[in-house]
Amino acid sequence: MKKLSKEQRESLFKDYLSGMNIKNIGEKYNLSPVYIRHLCSAYQIKRFQSRREEVKKIILENNWQNKPVRTLSSMLKADRDMINKILSEIKENDYTVLRNNEENQDAEALWNTFAELSGKYKNSIESEKSDVIKFHRNKIIGIAFISDAHIGNDGCNYKKMKEDAEIVANTPNLYAVLGGDLMDNHILIQEAMMASNTSPKMQWKLLKYYIDIFRQKILVAISGNHEFWTKRVSGLDLLENYFQGLKILYGTHSFLLRIEFQNGYKTVIKIRHKYRYNSMDNLTHTVKKMLKEGRDDFDVGIVAHHHQAEITKFVYKNKERIAIRTGSYLLYDTYAEREGFENSTNNMPSIIINPFTKKIDYFWDIKDVAEVLKLYNKNGG
Ligand SMILES: [Fe+2]
């Protein structure tokens, strides 16, 4: 492309401003019309900008920023759009907002305090609890998984509850693990509170009476969603204080219990009140997912809450496992009836752990496991 001298460029722009045809300009300077258009439009922008600066300078020097746009436009021979833009620039540059950043400093201090606190809160309050119970001698033991009694509910089967607790108390080597929702505690659901014949206070009294029957045989307890409602509204986990006072191991949402015997046999039991991946057609699916996708390896997994018992033996990573859904002590369940769920099953699945054969077997209900344990006990098990 031919390069023009400064003088030639000025002469070209003069021709352009005089209205000379682009084609003729091209012939005069031996340039293509496209290049001439490009040169001239850049020149127009530059000219417009320098004109704008000149107009702005005049307005500021004469302090005319409060004059009407129309007047300024005619006085300065500039279009109204240009005047408007200049006036808004002048307005923006007229003052500076100095932000009070005291508030920001406070927020930062607050942020740092909570960042530190939140880590401590997670570690100390709701992390999963895990402990080891080591039996002093090798013996065959049974464990009953009891949950969802819903003390205070009109449909609660108090008779069977007490009978089962007495079986555990009176059967040597039979223990219990409690899976939550032992009481209704409807403190978050006003309609249920109104319909209930019992208050949470009365339910607490009944719960303590029930626990007292077999408290020496309870290895672990966790909270259900019904007991957890108290913590949700008050921050206080009443069951935690209560069970720890009785020297019963306690976890808020779940517990990983490791059991060891003198001969070195070890087994792991994981219990949660609720878990994800629930299937109405395959109740133990959630337990299997808890093993495959959860953070813990276990031999026996228990998930409560659903009120319908199911027990399955399955193999995962070349090892036999047992998946359990617990039953409930509700004889009839108005919630299940209303929502179209199956009625509760009134059984509490149980297991027998044999450290001699290193095997675990399962039973449908507490009375079944007690009968078998009695036979083992007779034979010096
Ligand atoms: Fe529940």
C-alpha cells in the first residue's frame, strides 16, 4: 500500500471534507476507494474526539454545565448527543465517594471468626462416632437392632416393646443396639402435637422407664429424626447427654461399632437411622449403597426409619455381609395409612456373632435370637 506523507494526508482530508467524490480522490492519490474510506472514517473519529475535548474545555472554563443542552448545542455548534455525553462525564467527575470501610473490616473479622468456629463445630458435634468394644473372653453373642418404637404414638405396641426389652435383659450374652425414633417427640409438627395424647415430656418419662429395663445390655444408641427435632430447634442433643450418662455409646446420625474378641476375631457393624438410595421394592438397597459408596467398610449394616424389616445376606469384595432394615413397634400407623405406605412390621432383626466359627447369622426377631442363644449358652457357648 502506498504511504502518504503528512502533507498529502492533510490535502486528502481537505478534499474529502470539501465533498469530493471518493473515486476521484482515489484517482488523484492513486489509492483504492476502500483504503480512502478507511482513512477518512478514522480521521472523522479523531476529529470528533478533538472537537469534543474542545467543547468540554469551553463548558468547564465558563462553568456552563447547568445551562440547558439546547442552548449549549446552539452556542457551541455541537450536536445535542455530544453535549449530553460531555455533561454526564462532567457530573461523574464532579465528586468522589469515599466509602466507609469500617463495616467491611467488621465483616472480615466476623468471617474469620465463623470460619474458625465452623471447622470446630463439624469436628466436635456431628461427625460419625466410632468405638471398639472388646469382649474379655471368646463367647457367642447376640445383638438385637431396635428402632422406631415411637413412644407416645397411639399405635405404639408398648406390650411387645417391654417384652422384648425383658428378653434382652434376661438372656445372657444378648445385647441391643438402638436405631432411633424411640419416641414421637413431634415438637416441629403442630398438627401431630395437637392430635397426640402425650406430650414430649411424658414421652421422655416413658422412654426412661423403658431404657431402664435393659440399660446394662445396650451397647450403642443413635438418634432418629424425631429425637433430632429437639436439636434442630434448640441445638441441644438430649439423647446424647442421657445415654452418655448411662455409659452407653452414642452417635447423633450414625455409629460405626467395631467388635473384637480375645482370639483376634473382629467384626464391624454400621448403623444409621436414615440413608439415601431408598427403594420401596428393595428395602436393603440403601444398606448396600452405604457399603459401596459410603466411607466405611462393614460386615453388618443397618438402616432404620422405614418401619418394615428386611434382612439380606450378600457378598461384596469376596466377603459375606448382612444388610438389615429394622421394623417398628407401631401396631398401626396413621401416617403410613394416609400416605399409602405398607403397615409397619413389629419385628426387630437380630444377629448372632460366633467368634469360634468367625460367622454371623441373622434372625427375624428378638425372641428367635434369644432361643438360639439359650441353646448356645446351655452348651457352654
Ligand atoms: Fe425415622
